[in-house]
Amino acid sequence: MTRDDIGALLDRHQEAFTRRDADALAAQHAEDGTFESPAHGVVHGRAKIADIYRYWFTAFPDLQLTLGPPIVGDGRAAVFWKFAGTAHGPFFGIAGAGTRIEMSGAAEFVLADGAIESVRHIFDFSGVLMKTGVLKVKPS
């Protein structure tokens, strides 16, 4: 894929996030693609990847994910992103506390044949669990 192709795919990815469209997001992944994150480990296949997007959109109905400009080279793109949303749906065992979450992270996309072959997200998942009340921390 060319730099322009990769940029266009990531633009469509951002647009689907803005619409909170799990099916459109999953359709951008290869049928046998992988999705890796601290929250879900490694997931294989478009259907399971769609389930991850649905999970986050349910837990954070106002979720906003903003992708920064991609760093592109050799069929890969690295992107820094910002996440903001309010926990309302079930989230790792908590029914929803109305807690506002903001965090930053990064993703590495491997792209081929017009699709996302794999994506790997890196973010402070423990911090998100603490902010939402899933993890309790004792003061020292």
C-alpha cells in the first residue's frame, strides 16, 4: 500500500470511530486479522474484532478516539491517539459509574491489500481500571 492508501484507510478508520460504527471498523480489518491490546490480549478474526469495538462503544457510549498524524513506512503506520469517554455500560465487571476517562496511547498498524492485517495498541490499562473503579488501590 502507498503512503496515500494508508492515509486514506486511517482517515476512514477515524470516520468510523466518530460514527461509533463497529461494523465499519471491523470491515477495515483483514478477515483473519489480529487486534492486540492490554485490555483484550490478542484477538483473531474480523468478527471478534467487531466485538471489541462494540464492547468499548457500549461501555463508553460517548467514546471519542482521535488519531494523530500517522508515521508511515514499509506497510506500517504508527499513530498516537487520544481517548475520551464516560463509563456508563458494563466495563470489566463494573456496571458503569459515570466516570469520565481521558487517556493517550499508541497503535501500530500493519497494512496490506487495502486492509489492516494487525493492530497493536499500547496504553495504561491499569490506570483506566483504577479510574473506573474496577481496580481498587489502597493508599500507602
